[in-house]
Amino acid sequence: MRSLRALSRVYAGPRALTLCQLLAQAETDPDALPPASRALNRLEPLDRRRILSSFANLATTA
């Protein structure tokens, strides 16, 4: 959650505020994951692509 939140903040800045808040909440509350997923899907396509591709790259190399 923290990595995804950091990438969201870097790539989308204030446009990802809701997503970042929900990802922070999801660290301790799994019920926040579905709203976080919806917030991610509401981002502009370019923001979403950059976040997800960077996260996938990070996850496969770690």
C-alpha cells in the first residue's frame, strides 16, 4: 500500500489525494481496498497507466 501510495503521489499529485488517503487507511482496514480501487480507476488514464506500470515494475524486480 505504501509503495502504491507513493507512486500515486509522485505521478498524479493532488489528483490522487482520495486514492492516497484510502491506501493509507487500507494499511489497517482491508475494507478500504474496494474504494481505493475505485479511486484508482477514476484517475485519468495516463496517471493510472504510469502508476500501475511503475508498481508492476517495482513488484517484479523486488
